[in-house]
Amino acid sequence: MSDTRSSRRVTGVGTVLTFVYAIMALGATGRSFVQIVERFDEAPLPYLLSAASAVVYILATVALLLSKSRRWYRIAWIAVAFELVGVIVVGTLSVAAPDIFHADATVWSYYGSGYYWIPLVLPIVGLWYLASQRKKVVA
């Protein structure tokens, strides 16, 4: 009985995690689209990084949905790990070089502070979730 509850709980976490990734994908996509269309000349590098974060969130969402297969499980690991590296690198650069990385330039600026640090916490939870699902992945 405890195995069933445990598996349901993890599935619930996976569902919530995927839902949050989908919301972030929509938000990052909309944000980057508006930035690129309306103000690209103001900060091209951060706005392109904003678009890249949108692609990462979309890929992570799809990969998490399909992560029961080995291929998508690996893609999910890569996308979520890339996201964590992106948040750390862009967050650090936005602190170290604020003239290049405006406070509102990307989802990952200032470690995602504009999104209540969800971009920083989300990949950590995502990596934990993926590690906990390793045995459930189908070959």
C-alpha cells in the first residue's frame, strides 16, 4: 500500500512540475516575443537569451510529459540541467554586468527574481524529480 501512495505522490509532483514548466514556457515565450518585436535594438543579447529560455522551458515541458521513455528522460535531464546552468550564468552576469543584462531583460536575470526565483528553484526540483524517477523509465 505504501508503494502505491508513494508512486501517486511522485506522479502528483510530476504533474505539478510539468504544469509549472508549461506556465513558465508560456510566460517566457510571450515575454521574449514582445521584447524581440518591440525593443530588440535596446538589448539584443538578453532578449535572445530570453527566447532561448522559452525554448528550454518548452522542451523541458514536453520532455517531462514524455519522460517515461528513456530518450525523453535523457532530453528532460539535459533541458533541466541546461536551465539550471542558464539561470546561474545569466543570474551572475546580470549582477556582475547590469549594464548588459537589464533587470527585466530575461526570465533568468537576477536568478529569476522577477518571477519570485521560480526559475532558480524549478530546475533543482526538476532534477530531484528526474532522479527519483530513474527506476520507472522504460527502455
